[in-house]
Amino acid sequence: NKNSMKDKRIGIIGAGPSGLAQIRAFEALKEQGYAMPEIICFEKQDNWGGMWNYSWRTGVGKYGEPLHGSMYKYLWSNGPKECLEFSDYSFDEHFKKPISSYPPRPVLFDYIQGRIKKSNARDYIRFDTTVRWVSFDENSKKFNVILDDLKIDKTYSEELDYLVVASGHFSTPNMPYFKGIENFPGTVMHAHDFRGADQFKDRNILLIGSSYSAEDIGVQCYKHGAKSVTLSYRSNPIGIEWPEGIKELPMVTHFEGDTAFFKDGTTEVYDAVIMCTGYQHKFPFLPDELRLKTKNNLFPDNLYKGILFNALPQLIYLGMQDQYYTFNMFDAQAWLARDFMMNRLTLPKETERRMDIDKWLDRNNKLENSLDNVDFQSDYIKDLLSLSDYPHFNVDKVAEMFKEWLQDKEENILTYRDKTYQSVVTGTMASQHHTEWMDELDDSKERYLYQGEQEEVLQDN
Ligand code: FAD
Ligand code: NA0
């Protein structure tokens, strides 16, 4: 019955790529003639895009809320765009011409907005609105959500039938302590507050961590003129051949003044320490019994199909996994979540769902390396795709691209972004960017697209 849901109310927390995917999923069904439930998306920032909505601020936003953004100037995609392409809205459809495989942040931000701008999505979103607290009434089976309208400083509440938590999980720093760091005279910050490499020019910097943030902030500081970059690992080094000027050392044991001491006995003097030590899944608006409690991993526990809170499936989490796949995974999740909310998907019993979760958890526990991780998340995506009508794409081909990307990075961390890949959505081969990544110091959309247009003019002539 295409009208059965029209009296229901659905709340979405966050208008980042995950929250926007949820809105887009409903819109897609509306186009098929379904009556829509009422959809309200709460977004504490004044614009959509989540992480991709760059902010120059650190600490708190203009209304005193913890600042969400962890992105920085000069950030370029860290994986091929062909691995995240929406299968219902291609890069070709958006940019009308081939672009390179590793666009800078403003270009991806533009792409995310493209398909949603074509609809009335903005009408669903209440900006400058923070979700303060959520409770669930066992009798009415509804959520009560307390909200702050930040602009007018007013608290109010809404009753909802379903709640989709799409608030992201790369925003609240995990900040370890090292003995003596309180007396370090230079800059100490977390990657969350890093806004660009400019201030680290000619500086000796120490990055703690060995994952994406350490790798990318390290390489960016190198590119923009840091004197030296040291990465300090806890478990495993990134272990690639670094260019002269970047090196990896084992974990710091402590600091004395501006000197860091490492596990292998090395000591070195630094101007700045950047903790690239990851983030916490943090939901200050959720009570104990509704809160997802997990580390950053590929299959958080208690989520059926990685999205439905098993004890209460009316509560849905999007994008809570560690991410190889991003935008297309959020889509596949959002389409399935939509079908569940629209009564188009019947759930098995809680115990059976538990067994399905355990199956994924068992496999997750056995993963040994990045290649296994890619296969795991690819199989997860295939499982999601088999359950909804999100346009299918060649997941095996994307998995291959991820594996090539891992190889590219290992071969040369400074040039991997100059490689090109082929779209699984349109078959289009990416174009070569006009400037090699190491020489490109401008990440603006204008600069990125401008030269391309010049080329077109030349070709036309
Ligand atoms: P987010 O983008 O984090 O959006 C969550 C939204 O929820 C935000 O708008 C926030 O304001 C809102 N919100 C949070 N709490 C509340 C509340 N209480 N009330 C109201 N609103 C709230 N992915 C890639 O694919 N490629 C990359 O190159 C890449 N680079 C990255 C670089 C960095 C530094 C980081 C941190 C992440 C990067 N990612 C990258 C991963 C990125 O997290 C995802 O691409 C994507 O942004 C996740 O979308 P999301 O909607 O789940 O979360
Ligand atoms: P991320 O690198 O910020 O990426 C997030 C790292 O921190 C691990 O190396 C971990 O070591 C280390 N660590 C944690 N606690 C520590 C402690 N107490 N002492 C020492 N080291 C500690 O975080 P994680 O979780 O991957 O790694 C934590 C996301 O941001 C990624 O999904 C990525 O896609 C995104 N990102 C993208 C880009 C670009 O696209 C740039 C930055 C970040 P161990 O021992 O646990 O291995 C350009």
C-alpha cells in the first residue's frame, strides 16, 4: 500500500553524506508514487555536507556547540573517486566531462550537493538545530527528541516514529596522554583541529598514529614545506618507503621539554605534536540503552545489516563503520533503512538477526590485513545491495580498484593521486589532472575545473 506510511514521522540526525543519502532514498521512492511520511532532518551546522562542509573554526561553532568538522585546507580525496561514486548520480552527470580520480575537497563537496539540489531536500532540513536528548516511550513506541534551535536560542521537542542517527564518528578526538607533554613548549593539537599545513612550514613536526590522518597530514605538511616529519606508531608502522624528510619511529614513551623519547631509544626535538590518534563514537544525545558503543571497526556490534539497532530496529544508525567505501555505502544503507521504515522489508526475529550479526562479527575478527578488509566491506555492500533497489554497481571491480589503490600508495605516497581509474557507473576513464598533485598547491574548485575548460576551448578550436 503506497499510502500506508503517510502519517508516520521520521527524524534524521545530521545532514552529512549519510543523512543526505537517507533523504535521497525517500525522494527516489516518492518518484515512484509512494506517499511520503513526514521527514525532518536536524543539522547543527548552518549548511549540509557534514565533514565536507569545511570550517575554519576550531573548538566550538558560532553558537558554542562542539565543532563538527575535522577536514582541512588542501585536503584531496584519499581514495579514487570511482570507489565512492553514487550509482544513481554519476560524476559525468554532475561535471559533464571527465575529471581526475582524486579531486580536492571542494569538488567532492560540490558533487555531494548536486543530486540533492535537484530535489526539494533542503525543505526537510532544520539547520542550526542540535539534537540535545532522545528518549523512547515503550507505551507509545515513539521517540521524544529534545532540540535546540540555536539561532533563536529555543528548546523544543518532537515525537517521532523512527530515528536515523547519521551524526558521523570522526569528530570527537581520541586524545592520549604522554608523560611530560604538559610541559611541551610548542604546538600540541589533535588532527580534528588541524586546518592546514601553512603554520608548519620550516617546522619539525611529530605525528602520533599510523593511519589515514597521520599519513595524510604528514604528507601534506611535507608538501607544504615542513622541515621534517616524524610519524610514531603504536602497533604497526605504515611501512612504506618514505621520501627523504619523512620517517617512522616506534611509539613515544614521554617528553622532556621539546624533546620526544621513543621506544627504540631515539630522542628528537620538535616544534609541534599532532595527535593523529583517531576518534570516538560519541552520542551525547542518546541514553545508555539506545547508544551504540563501539570502536572504529568494519562491523560495529548490535547493528543488524550494519544499520538497525537490534534491540530496537526503529532506531537506525548510518555510516558507523570504518570506511573504505563511503558515499555508495551510505546510499546502500539508506535505501535499505528506507525500505524497512516504509514496510517494504520484513525483518526476521531478533534472535535470527543476532545470528546474522554474529556471522559478520566472526568474520570481522578474522581479518588480517587491508586486502581482507576490502573484501569484507565489499561483501557487506553486496549483501546490502541484494536487499534493496539501489541501482547495482560492479562491487568486485570497485574492490579491485581499492586493492590497486593500496598498491599505488605503497609504491609512491607522493604520486598515487596522479593515477586514474575507470568508473563502474558510466565506464568513463578519469582524465589526468592538469598539474601533478605534488605541484598543485591550490585546492579550489575554480582552479581544478578552470584549466579543464581551457583545454576544451582549445579542442573546440
Ligand atoms: P559526517 O560527514 O560527519 O556528518 C554528520 C553530520 O551530523 C554533521 O553535519 C554534523 O554537524 C551533524 N551532527 C552531529 N551531531 C549532531 C547533533 N547532535 N545534532 C544535529 N546534527 C548533528 N571519506 C571519503 O570518502 N574520502 C575522503 O577523502 C575522506 N576524507 C576524510 C578526511 C577527514 C579528515 C575525515 C575526518 C573524514 C574523511 N572521510 C573521507 C570520511 C567522511 O567521514 C565521510 O566521507 C563522510 O563525511 C561521512 O558522512 P556522515 O554523514 O556519516 O558523517
Ligand atoms: P584516523 O587516521 O584519524 O582516520 C579516521 C590511529 O591512532 C591508529 O594508528 C592507532 O594506532 C592510533 N592510536 C589510537 N590511540 C592511540 C594511543 N593511545 N597511542 C598511540 N596511538 C594511538 O583514525 P584511525 O581510527 O584510522 O586511526 C587511529 C578517518 O578519517 C578515516 O576513515 C579516513 O578515511 C579519514 N581521513 C581521510 C583523509 C583524507 O581523505 C585524511 C585523514 C583522515 P593502532 O595501534 O590502533 O593501530 C585525506
